[in-house]
Amino acid sequence: MNTLFEKLLSWSQLCEKDIHDIRQIFCILPPEKQQRLISNFETLRYNIERINADIAIEQNILFENIITDFDELLKGSKSKNIQNQAQKSIDSLKGEIN
């Protein structure tokens, strides 16, 4: 394995899954494309981080929508027992988002 490539990966602060995936792709590339990947590594790292940030934002939006929808259903519910159980679920979901 290319030591410069490994150093770039270790300094990148990418998650282990992303590092693993990049390493797997790197291994099957021909040498000239490996060099191109190393030369453009900073751009690749930036794009991966931007995509991961976008995914995190979308996940938060989806969680907030689920909680809002769930809350709407809860308000329409007449059973106090169901309301208590649902409120516990909402609180749990809110805890995961924060």
C-alpha cells in the first residue's frame, strides 16, 4: 500500500467506513489513477465531508418531520394511555436528535 496515501487517510478525519471504502477503491485502481487520487485527495475528502454533512441535515429534517407527524397524531388521540406512550417515544426521538 502507498504510504503517502495511508498518511492522507490517517490525517483526513474521515469516518472509518469512508476510509475503508476509499482504501478498497484505491486497491483496484491502476497506478496512474492511484496517483491521480492522491493528487486530488483533498478535493475528494472535502466532497465526502460535504456529502456527509448534507446527509446529516436531511436526517435531522426527517426526524423532525416524524416527530411533528407523530405529535399531530398524538393530539388527535383520545386514549390517555396511548398519549403517554407516544409522548415517551417523542421524548426519546428528541433525545436522539440532540
